[in-house]
Amino acid sequence: MFVTNNSGMSIVMAVWALHSEYDRIDEENYISVTGLMKPIRQIILSKRVPANQKQNDVKDFVASSIGTALHDSIERAWTRGYEHSLRLLGYPEDMINRVLINPTDEQLAAVEHPIPIYMEQREIRKIDGYSIGGKFDMIAEGILHDHKSTTAYTWLFGGKDGDYQLQGSLYRWLNQKKITEDFIRIGFIFTDWQKMQALSNPKYPPERLMTKDIPLLSVDETESWVKNKLSQITKFKNAPENTIPECTDEELWKSENQYKYYADPTKTLRATKNFDDYTEARKFMAEKGGKGIIITVEGKPKRCEYCDAFPVCTQKDKYFSATE
């Protein structure tokens, strides 16, 4: 695979963006937790993209590299110097001595009331002819922790809570002995946090670093979800493209439709007023004597831009012209 640098990124930053120490699993029928969570259409069609149509530019790796850097720094803080930090925070020495990082069963047995902390460990489970695997961020005293570098928008609208719930549920399904609590604790690191927004907007995250506990699905519910998804993969693995179920609006991360009211139908360069609800737009037009026109602007599917199956997927043609 060759990577272009059409953005003209400096060689120093380009090497950083492309560097990866991810331990890939080259096993037939292996699917990662994050891979399994993708829409069935993306899972199937991404494997059908010809090599000469796979385009990668160094700029596409930046967001992932930032996230990896933050994850790595959290892991180093706990594996190389947690004792000093806990002392600064006022924790007693007897408690600090009971903290065990990635302990073996023998180490756990040797300490009275141990506080086990597991970091970045991969677990693989075989089911229905597939191997499902994933590497969690951190488990502390039975609580699954995951760290997200994201925008404040994610906190304001909670649009990804369902994904976080499913991801956490899958990790618990894989690590039932280590994860004993029924929620995942998300640690948010906001990349665009603004102090003035925090002071003026009560819904805005009050701090740059925040946590949220999200309840997990039961183990049985999660296994049922896994089995259903794997049956879809098997069913459509070799199916014609037009028979594979289309991605839903939710899976597409599709924005809401907008309804633009124009008082003069002959002048549609700038809307008189915009609405998120068609009924409200119709009501407003009625108040204006029924004159004018309402034009619907379809929401855009944000996920398509990041989908590996983009070159061979015909569903995306509904939203993108050939020149886009």
C-alpha cells in the first residue's frame, strides 16, 4: 500500500501520522470488536474494493494518530509512574501498595485485598466459525474504562452513546472474568473545549476532561447481537452488491433534513427562514398567506466519507454526484 501526501504535510509530521504499533491479527475469519460494529454493507463491500481504487493520503491518518498518542500516554502514566501521582493526590501508602498492573493469578493471590488494573489486553473468542477479538483500554477494579478524544459536540448531544454501549458490551462479553460491573466509564478528552462556552452554556461540558457512565447490555443480549451479525456476514459474504442491506440513516451518521422557506419562489439563493421540521415550515408559510415555496435539503451521510467501501458502493450514489 502506498500513501500519498497531497496535503503537503511536513516529513516530520507525516512519519508520526503513519507510525503504528498496532498488533494486527492475520487470522482467517478474525473480526475485531470495532470491525464487527460497522454496518454489514461496509464489512462486506470493503473487501471487494480493487487495490488500484484504494486511496490513502497521510492526512487521513492524523485523527487516529492523535487518539493513539493520548491512549499511549495514559497507559504509560499507569505502567511507569502511578505511585507518585497517587501520592500527590493524597492516597494512603497501604492502598497504593495494593495496586497491581496487569497481574497474574499468582500475584493477585499474594496480596490481601488487591486492586487489579488491566491495560490494553487483547482477548479473542471463537463463535460460529469466526474469531472475535478486541483490546480494551483499561479495567480498574472490575470497571471498564474507555478514553475518547472528541469534540464537545459529542457530549452536548450524546449521539455516540449507543456505540459506546455496544463497544463496552462486546468487551465485557470477551472479558467476563475481568469486567464485573455493568457499565462502561467513558473518559472524554475534548479537543475543542472552550472556557467561555463552559461558563455561558449549562449543557456544555464544564471541564476539558469529563467522565460518563453508560449501562451495558446483558451478556446474553450481547451474544445474541454477535450471533445475528455473524449470520448476516455469512449470508451476504458472496452476495451481489444490490442485495446487501443498505445502511440505515443512523449507520450513515446522516444529518437531519433542512426545510428552507423562500418568500419569493423566483429568488432561491438565500432562504427567508430555515426549519428543522417540515410542519413548522408549512405553518410559517401559512402565516405568510400561503405564498412562497419550501425546498427540502436532504441531510448528508457523514460516514460515507470515511467508508472503505465507498468506491464500489452504489448506495452512496444517492447522496454524492460523480464529481464529488
